[in-house]
Amino acid sequence: MGAALWTVERTRHRRFPFRIAIEQEGRRILAVRAQSPWPGPGQQIFCLREHSLDPDEPLDPLEQVPVAHLGKVGRKLTVVLDRANRKRCEFLAVEKRKNDGTPLEQIFFRTESGIRAHRSRTRMELLPDSQLLTIAIDSGERYPWRFPGAVVRRRRLPAGDYALLEDERPVAVVERKSFDNLLGDFGALQALHHLLEDLASTDSSALVIEAQYGDFLDPKKLGGRWPAVHTARVLAELAALHPRLQIVFAGNRKLANVWCHRFFTACRTREASPQLDLVRETLAGYDPVVRGPAFDDRVRDAALHRLEQPFAFRDLAGRFPEVPEARVRRVLGQMTREGLLQGIGRGRGRRYGNASCPEPGA
């Protein structure tokens, strides 16, 4: 599956002179009519969602950029473009009601600079609601944490020690470890990896440790059970092999309990938040691809390792026909200033070679 493409076109419409579309493998994922191709600092632009396109409508292409990532944060659809500047933006969907009670969708296009300048820049996405939490505690927990105000049940959990329940299914799980518990698990490290892999199968999951990270590097606290260099390597391995799992060093039992309660509260609010059509429908049509090297990194790799040395600018630009030559030239200039490449000659005859290799004919 190829990457999605961000396409901007000029229309003939006076109020909405730009069409912004995200397409993947010929499928239109999202298209809006906008008042600007990219909002300026402190601005947010009102857009109209395009539900159909007249094939005879005259459209003038302005730019096309690969999409590096498409996701959501709360009610907002987030977009990251594969370019060095003007790369992050979002579409905020708001549902209101007309005078006759019918729903009305409003979409606002905002960029990273606009988000930072907007008055809502400090507002949280998830605010607690009044509904009670339902938390299951594994029946094997001897001295469990406390969750005031929550409905608490004891039962056997398939993974983790604590779980937030929605309609009797776990939507967030936490594995609790004390300092001594975790040190003991280092003696059966392969089994610990299996446990954490099972835990991470739930989208919202965490390993919460009732100790500081520094405790595992303190020979006095380790008491000769493990060398500090070994515990540091083990903790790094846990993070590297289970990247979807949050590992939290809460400091002590009380703070670990507080962190878990707050985490479950935020997850409960997220589950209760309405899924707006813009975000749901766009992500339903998007097939995520493994995020590879950014464009600048691909240009650098081609210049240093993929082209026969020395090479001309047109040789490098020819490998990336989908982007403007000015961007390839910018990366080439950066590499020259960094001392990775050296230029030989002038004008159209100028050639570039790896600075670590001797010049041709030397």
C-alpha cells in the first residue's frame, strides 16, 4: 500500500478558491474546500467538506506532498506531511444545530503555528465527566490499590492487575510492580517479556512501577541482587521490545495508585467522547503504512550511497520526480555546508562527491 498524498488545487470559486484533498491509491479519503492553501500564524480557516466532485470542474494543481502520518487527537484529525517546513496541521470538526434542529458540520483548518497562537492552546482534550469508573482488580492482588468513588470488582483478569471496564470489557489495563517484585522478575526475564507482550495487546496499557528509575541504578538499594549495569540494560530492553507499552516509574505506592486512577479517568473520558463523522470516516478509509525515512533522509541516503560518485544535480533530482527540484537542491546545499559532500566545478557541469572520498583524478 502506497503512502497517501496531500493535494492542493486552485478552484474558480470566489469564497472557497482552494481544494485540499487526501488520496491514497486513487481513493479520496478526505476533500475540503478552503479559503487558503495553508493558514498563517494565529489563523484558523473555515472549510466545507466535499462530498462529490464534478469531473468537469476546472482545477489547477498547486502542490502534492506525501502524507507521513494521519491520526486523531480527541475530536481533531491530525495530518503530518513529509516535508521539512509547514508539515503539521489539523482539521477540527464541530457539530452544531440549525434552527430546525438538524445537525450542521463545521470544519476548521489549523496549522501548528495557528494552534500555538490560538487562545485554546492550553486547553486539555479530555475533561473528566461525572460518570463512575468501573474498575476490575485481579483476584490475585493481596493488597490492592484503592479507587475512591469507583465501582470496584474483584475477578480474574486475563492480563494486568487492574483494568478499566466498559460494558464488561477491558479498555485499559495496568500491571503493578513494586521495586522488589520487578527485581525478582529479572530472574525470569523471558517470562516477563511474555507477560508484557500480553499486556500490550490492549491499546491502552501501562507497567507502573512503585519506585524511581534511579533506585534500579543504586548499588545500595540493589543490595547485591543484580549489578546496576545489568538492571539498566534490562529496563532499556523492556522499553525497546515493548514500544506500545507505557512504562511509568511512579516513585512509590501512593503515587503509583494516583497515576493509575488518573490514567483510567482519562481513558474513560476518551471512550465517552463522541466520534465525529469527519474523523471516523477519514480514518476508516485510510490504510496506515509503516513510516519510513523522511524525504530529506532519503535524499541524503541517495547522495551518499546510491549514486555513482561524482554525480550531477539532475542525477539526484531524477530519483525523486514527485517533489519540486528546489527541495532536493536545499538538501544538497545542507549536505555541502555540513561537509558531507563537496562540489566540483560550476554551473551545469558541477558535480558532487562524498567528502570522505578523494576527488576524481587526485
